[in-house]
Amino acid sequence: MNPNRTIYWWRMLAEMVSVVFAVLLALVANEWRQSYHTKQRVREALRNIRLEAEENLHTLRQVSEVQKAYFDLLTSDAVRQQIAGGSEPPSFLALYQHLQKDVGGGLRVTSVNSTSWRSALSTGLVGEFPLPIVLKLTSIQTTAEELDRRFEALESIMYGYRLFVPSETRFVVGQVIVLLHDMLDLENELTQKYGELIGLLEERENP
């Protein structure tokens, strides 16, 4: 066999191996780079969710405190005496204005902010989240939607025509008490879930 021809084929083989190796190395580097950027985006998304959760938790506690004050007043003997008996009770608007002075402000409601969670869903990053965090976020969203429905029902009652009609005061008070009771239960549930979520996120940030 011609020695020159043998050397030629060995060079060709070496060049082919070099090209294949370079391509594989480029693919591995690209995959690593994409994985790194994905991890960075996931880390930032989870950080935003934690900050959002802490803000929601703070707001929920403030709102629950005001709602609890209204619930206690509406279920008090003093209010029962005002709306009971043979005489016509005051309108709910008049009663509410009186309660505002005792509480020091109006009845507060709030919707949970889930912007960061919805952003992670829309971008597909949620697929990179740890399963316990996804399950906790899903559970929070379900409870928050139930709380929103109670808010809507409360607003419908408090800002309807019954607000001005004295003969409807007993009905309105009863409905508001029921809704406030449900809302306080849901807010307590959300507070607990947010605390657990923040704990999971902090564990991930500081392993």
C-alpha cells in the first residue's frame, strides 16, 4: 500500500473526528448555556413569587384585622338590639357609618396579587419549579378565587339598593355576617398557606 495514501486517509479520519468533536462540544456548550439561563430565570421567578407572597401576606393580615372588628361589632348585643324589636331599625348605611367611627375606617376587602405566578404559567417556567412549590401555589390560587367570589358577593350586598332601606337592614346584616365569617376563614387559610410557601421558597434560596 502506498504510504502517502495511508497518511492521507489517517489525516482525513483525524479531521472528521475533530469536526464531530467540535460539533458535539458546541452542542454541549449551547445546552449548558441554555440550562444556565433557564435556571437564572427560574431563580428570578421564584424570588418574585416570594416577594409577592410576602406582600399578600402583609395585606391579608391588615384586611383580616379590620374585617374581624366589623364582624365582632355586627354580632354584638348592641347591634342586635338596634335591628331587633318592634321599631324600624336604621338603614344599613346609617348603621355602617356608625360602625366606621368605632373601627376607625371602612370595611376593607382585597384580591390576592398573583401576577408573578401567572407570568410563570404563561412563559412555561412553572415546569421547572419544584413540585411542592407548584402544588402550594395551585392550592393558594384555588383558595384565592373562592375568596374573590365572597368579595364580589359582599360588594353586591353592601352597594345595592338594600343599603338605604331600613326594612332590609336585618337581611343585609345577616348576609354580611355570613360572608365576613367565610372570608375570615378563607383569609386564615390563605395566611397559613402563604407562610408555608414562603418557607419553601426561603429553603430553596438558602439551602
